[in-house]
Amino acid sequence: MRIVSLFPAATEIVCALGLRDRLVGMSHGCDFPPEIEGTAVVTRPRIVGDATASKSAALAEATVPGEEMGPAELDRPALLAARPDLVIVREGGFGLGAEAVREAFGEAETAPSIISLDPVSLEGIFHAITSVGAMAETEDEAMGLVEILREEIGAIEQEVVVRHDQGLAPSRVVVLEALEPLLASGRWVPEQVRRAGGWDLLGREGEPPSPTSWQAVLDVDPEMLILAPAGLNLLQTQQAWSRTPKPEFWDEIAAVRRGQVFVVEPVYFCRPGPRAVDGVGMLAEIFDPEGFVDTSPPNSWTPLFE
């Protein structure tokens, strides 16, 4: 079976199921795991605005707050050349959906099967994994992977209960999924926070990231502030934060007074794939560094104040 993935999380799922050799096409946003290098790219950013602008400026313009990938379009010749049997799409956000793929193959002699994924919870992510496994005839591998991921989260949750029984209160947290404009967390992120032993004060579980303000952050006065803008990496997040205007009352926020502002690798929170479970381990380590040691991926987070 020849597989094309049109969003990064699907590519990670395909590879986690041992199907790297069947991946014949991917989106321009796919960057993990490293062994996908050299795979045909079948999408490109859809640039809005001045066509004569520099490439870097155009790509920046195509970035959408709260979304890992901005508006995109298919490279139809590249997609047809890949001759896929299965195309995995994401209907939500700015993903290229099933209709765009059907139109691309409208005049072709054969068309691939299409699977649409748009999870909004950790359980939804697990279901996405088993759905890909079923379509790619790797059901056993998919069920095995989901079982491992469930066990990893279960172990963290059990330790969280132990630590809370010992008197450690849940961390009061705000997670920001975009900086300009500010977006509070949504979809599976508040669930990641909860399972790691925290309470996301502005997050809305199962819903898209929502607009917020620094006044709203001050009103809930979190003990910890997590910066996780979708579409950036850790270094880019630090650079973006340095350019972000701060409110006059910045120093009045409890998290700032306590020196508990953290920059995290956003990919563990914006990408609905297996590494979302690593995000739970990362948050557990941030919330309770004495109870959780080395449960986060290496070099995946840093305090803002050092």
C-alpha cells in the first residue's frame, strides 16, 4: 500500500506503525521522524497577499495563530505522481480535506481511499491511530501502540494521585497556544494538563484554542504560565516571546512573581499524534520536578527566567 499524509501528525502515526517504507508523499509541514527526509512533498503554503514578497515573508504571512500549518494547497502533479492507494487528511483547522483530494484525482483513471482525521482529545488521537492501522492493514501494530501510550499516561496519572495524596496541590496553569493574538488552550491540551496534575484555568477541553487577553490571565492569576505557540519550535518561541508586547501589570501575575513561566516545544501540544503523550510527561515534570524526573523529551522545555 502506498500512503500519502497531508498533515504532520498523520506522518508521525504512519511511521510509528512501522509503515515508513509505504509513505510515498507528505505535506510541506511534515518534519518528524528524521527518516522521512527525501519523501516527496505534495503540498505547499497557500500565499495570501503580495506575490512579489520574499519567500520568508510570504511564509510568515501564511502562518495562522493556534494552527501548526496555515492555509495550504495541493501540488497536484506531485500528488498524482506519488500514485497513492491511501491519502490521510485532516478536515479541521486549515488542513486539506477529502474534497480537495477528490478534485485532484477527478480526471484520473483511479483514485485512492481517503481517511479523514480531526481528533480533539487524547482518546480521539488514539482512535486516529487505530483508524490508520485499520486502513493500512496494521491493526495489531496500532492496538499495540495505543496500549503502550495508555500505559505511559496511566503511570503518570497514578504517580500524580500519589503526590496529591501526599499534599501536593494541583498546579493552577494557563497555557497559551499563540502569542499575537493571545489564544488560550483548547482541544486535547487542557486534558494533557489535567492528566499531568494541573488545572488549566482558561483552557476549553475539546474546543478550538480561544481568544484571550492579558487581563483575563491576570484575573485567573495562574501559578504557572506555559508558552506553547503552535507552528514554532522552542527557539522560535523564545524569539517570538522577546518581541511580544507585555502588559503594564506583567509583574503582578503570580506566575511571573514566582518565576514560574516556561517555554515548551509546541509540537508536543499542537500535533495530534503519539508525541502528545510525551507532552503529558513534560508537563508532569514542569509541575512537579521532585516527583517526576526525566519524564519529558530531552531539551523540550526551559524556564523563561534563569
